Amino acid sequence: MLEGLLPNDATHYMRVEASEGETRRIADFIAETCDPAEVAVASFELSEGHWAVEAYAGAAFDPDMLRELVALAAGDALAAATVFGALQEKDWIAASLEGLAPVRVGPFHIHGSHDRSRVPVNGIGIEIEAALAFGTGHHGTTQGCLAAIADEARKGRPRRILDVGTGTGVLAIAAARRLRRPVLAGDIDVVAVRTARENARANGAAPFVTCVHAPGIDAPALRMAGPYDLILANILLPPLKRLARPLAGLLAPGGRVVLSGLLDSHANAALAAYRAQGLKLVNRRSIEGWTTLVLTADGAAPRRL
């Protein structure tokens, strides 16, 4: 997944530079083909109109397979220009973040330390530093979730909030800072939990954000704190479909669940799984080819943004 978690033992990478559209297509092809538990991929802007896509894994890539995916997505010339190499843990993160401009979604300004001064005084700045997880706010999935959090703040203040697969903790931090309510942030990876906890502390959200290692949605720490008025799940289609029943069971009456990590072409499949659990669509937002769905059990009429 583009905003997924870097494999803990990542020592290999692939990289190719191209236009924004080409790098996004390449990233999508890799994300759909490779196991997200083994390969992380991201596209980002180097300078105006000049982008790069990078993928990271613990095991060496198959160059022929990756070049074939690049060729399918963006042509033979870029496939030939794709480079592969080895790296030291963490080196890639600092280098990538240096090239990322701040992202604004509603009141939220997601930025690195080098852009701290660019956050307006009336904005909610969330600083995400180099760490062992993705989640910088630059991908359409994260932006869709941030927009959904801003929408929820205009409707009221949900009392109990759960962030499933928190990664860097950016969504949990955003919810805590905007809604001023307790947020339980869970992840299957202990590195992500540690990263999210550090980010929450650095962003002044530690009093509201509790980060826990949750091997699954049935983890006692998650079940005991429910039911939830707002659930955030920015992951992938297969796990989202598997989680439809347990997530619906954790949702409080009238609560809402925000689903993302979905290509536009995958959104209806996720929607069908949650409708089968009695949830109703109330919001559907597409950003850069990625869909974010907001569903509820209260039967509200659908609204497309």
C-alpha cells in the first residue's frame, strides 16, 4: 500500500523518476501486485513536475518482474531507467521526507520539521518525522481520511475513536487534535506502534492518543474500549473486506466508519461487504484515483463529494 508500513528488515529498493502521472501509475501497479507486508511503495515530488517512485523490501527484488510492471504502467523507456540497490535501514525515509512539501487538508497541515515555519497560526500542524513507517499525508488515501475527520468535526464530537492500522499515527493525531477526544490507535506491527506513540507525543496529542499493539481487530485492548463512535481504517481492500463484520460489531449505534486504501475500482467491493453488515453509505470521496468511504448504521441518505 502506498501509505503502508515499511518492512522491518527493508534492505533493498527500486527507484525510477518520471512525471507525476507515470509515477502514480507505476506505484499503483506495484501496490496491486506485491504483498504489502513485504513491499512498501511510495511516489513523491522531487521538484515541480518531477516525481519519483520508490519501493522497499527485505528480500532482493526480481528486476525483470519490476521492470515489466513499470513497462506496463509507463512504457519501456522508464522500465530501462529503473534502478535497484541496497540501503541501510532508515536512510530512505530521511531522504524521501526532505523532498515532500507540506500537505493541507481542511484545517490540517501535514509537514516535516524542515517546513515547520510554513504552518499558519490558525492551522493544525502535524509534524511527521523520519521513522520506520509511511504516513506523511501525501497520498490520496490519507487525505481522504483527513477530510472525513474534518467533516466529522463539523457534525459533532464522537466520544470514542478507533484508528485501525495506525502506521505513523497521523490520522489518530489529527482526530485527537481536531476533536479533542480519546483515540485508541492500534497496529499489528510493534515498530508502527512505537512510531505512532512518538509522533503523538511530538505533536502534543499524547494525552488523547493511546497506541497499542493489536495483532488483530479482536485484540482485547480494542474490544474492551468499544463500542466506537468513529472508526478509521486506512488499509487495503482484502483486509477491509475481512474486517467488515468485526468492525461493524465495534461500531456504536449511529457511529461512523471511514474506509480508505481503496482504488476507485475497488470501492464498490468494499461497500458491498459493509452493506451486507447493515451499514449505509453517507459519504464517498475520490482523490487522485483513491476512494474514501464513510458508512453508518443509522440509515442516513448517501451523499457524494
